[in-house]
Amino acid sequence: MKEEKGQALAIIILIVLVVLTVGLTVATRTLTGLKETTKQEESIRAYDAAEAGVEEALLKIKNGVGVGTTGTGTLAESQSQYIYEIQSLSGLTGSQFSFRVEKDQSYQINLDDAALDGIEINIYWWKQNPLLEPSEVDPDVSIGCGSLDPAIAALEFSYLRQDASGYSIAQKEIYDYCSTARSNNFSTPSYVSFNDSQNNTFLFEAAASGSSSITLQTDIKRILRITPRYNSTWVLIDVPTGESLPTQGFIIVSKGISGETERVIKVSRSVASLPSIFDFSIFSGSDQPLQK
């Protein structure tokens, strides 16, 4: 009888251990699932809050609020919070703005700033492989024309202004370092060795500068439209030291917070610009409308 009782006790203990093990496993999985579900819900709420911050920042930009503006808020339903900051979409320094433009696509530069009245703007673009980033360029390697001329972009730019009499194209030029090889009758740009002021690296070799540079006039509005031909290219806009280009756009960094979860959204918004097809439009100085 004692042996039977001992065996029964052992079996009972074994059963209890199995039940406890199964119970703990189920409980652990349940808790893990609840935590994952909670994290997912918090992540969604945090993302929604971050989006709300972006929307508020965009509204403020629309209403004229500028760079450096910050804001916070709370979503009533989820009690999730957001924090955002409006930053400047800038180039290298205040007096320089660099960007890459795709072939036959137009990039618009905002020049609406009274402080720029009467100053001279120089335009530089890259005579090397447009697929490389500026930091990847070997300053000792230069590309010539001839068989390699498709790698070198020509650059077209238009300076548009609005004064008391209306809108007009104050200056329109197109330059090609390989104009002779291509026989396109474009103007030949200056050949310069231009260093960017931040990295002091050799980036741009072709320039519409000197007698071909743009001198800004006193206008109500003014914009610069830049379009590369034959290939994509990097472009740098340079104004005199001490001057600054106006904001070319905004970067909104918005962080949403829900519980212990944070989500960050980064959105860029350029200033309003004309579509690329604008540069293919027909301009007429006649007072009579065009007829088919």
C-alpha cells in the first residue's frame, strides 16, 4: 500500500508540474502577445500624432510662419503627443545653394528677398559624371568633349521678374562647355575651378559668370529657372559673401509619442514652383492673341 501511495503521489506531482508548465507557457505567450499588441497600438498612435504635427506645421507654413518655428500638441482621443520643428531646406551655406537636376527637368530658385536687390548671382555646374555625389569626385580627373560629350550637361536658365508693368523674362541664356563639339551654337561658359565653401572641395568647372551672370533688379517677384540639357547635373548658385539666399523650402521634423513608443516623420516641402512644361511654352510679346 505504501508503494502504491508513493507512486500515486509521484504521478500527481508530475501532473501538477505538467499543468504548471503548460499554464506558464500559455501565460507567457499571452503576456508577450499583449505586449506586442500594445506596442503596435502605441506605434500606430505615435505615428498618427507625428502626422498631426506635420499637418499643423504645413498649415503654419501656409500662413506665413517661417524657419525655426516649433510646436507641440496632444491628440484628444489617444492622448498621444507630438513635437515638431520647421527647418530650412538649405544648400551648403547661406550664400550658396547646391542641388542636382535631372535632364530636361526644371529647378526653380526663389529670389524674393529685398536684401538681394542689385546683387550679382553666379551659376556653376558640374562638368563631370552626374551620377556621382559631389563628395565622390576626384578633383584631378576632368572630362573632355568629343566622344564623352554626352556626359557633360548644357545649362539653360531663365530669370523671370514681376515689376509694376507685369511679368517678363529679364534674361534667358543657354551654355554648353561642349558647344563646338556638338555644333549647337550655344554660348560657351567660363572655365573655372570653383570650391564649395563648406568642404573646400573641387566641384564645379563650368560657370555662367562674369558678363553672363545675373544682376537682380528691384522687383515685386523674381525667380530663376534652371534646366540641364543632354544630361543631368549638379548646380550651385552663389551670391556674394555676406549675402544670403532666401529659403528654398522647408523640412518638417515631427515626433509622435505614445506611451513608451516614439515615431519620427521627416517631410520636405519646397516653395511653390512652376511645372517643367512651363519652359516649353510659347511667349508672345504681341497684344493680339495667338490664332490657330
